[in-house]
Amino acid sequence: MTHYIDEILNTAPCGFLSFTDDGTIVMVNATLLELLGQELDELWGKKIELILPIASRIFYQTHFFPLLKMHGKAEEIYFSLKSKQGNHIPVLVNGMRREKAGSFINECIFIPIHQRIQYEDEILKAKKVAEAATIAQKQADKALYCAKEQGRNQSVIFSY
């Protein structure tokens, strides 16, 4: 059964990480290792701050971890992780805190959102194009209406 759970965890499409209250990483799945460009021995037993860029580290210390401790969970938090190469990786984080043998373990799921950001940018660009087309159509409709009204208001003089 344990082998089956490990297989599911390591082939999941999202990263998974467990850490103690002092920030020591005690479990990380293959997906997160691949995302970060790290090997297991580079993270196992190290501090979670190692994979957090400065802004995320500050947010982790002042908001995310206190929220986990206070409520036992933190859901849909935008974060950035830092790869081994120093790249920032935008992720959506869901965290949960549970007690195990008298101490607490904090578990987080990291869902990469770089594709989502790309899609949102494309959607915003398409929306701007659609808005510009709508404005242009309204202007054209108004110009046509004005031209028709102007034609109706002009009197036509027939000469025989």
C-alpha cells in the first residue's frame, strides 16, 4: 500500500512538500523536485526558505505560516518558488497542518500557474481587441445613423 501511495504522490501533476514548524523539509515529491531542478538530497533536511525568493520568504514568515498555525490550513495562496537556477516559478499553494506524534507537520501542494498567467495575458489581450472592435462598431453605427438622419432632413428639390 505504501508503495502505491508513493507512486501516486510522485507522479501527481503538482508539487508536494512537508516541513516541520522550524521549516525543515521532511518530504518532497518528484514533481516538485523536477519543477525546481533539484535532487532530493539538495532539499531533504534543508530549510524551506531555500526554495523561496525574498518576497515569498517574507510573505511565508509574516502571513502564510502564521495562517497555517492559526487556522490549520491556508488555501489558494499565490506564491513564487525559486528554482536551482534562480528562476522564479509562480505557484498556487494549498497548505494543511496536522499533528503527528506530538509535533506538527505542515504539508503543501504547489500548483504551477505559469501557463495560467500566460492564458490570462492572452485573454486580456483578446478582451482589449474585442472592446476596441465594439467601440469601432458603435462609432460606425452612430455615423451611419447620423448620415441617414441627415439624408432625411434634407429636402430634395425636383425641377422639371
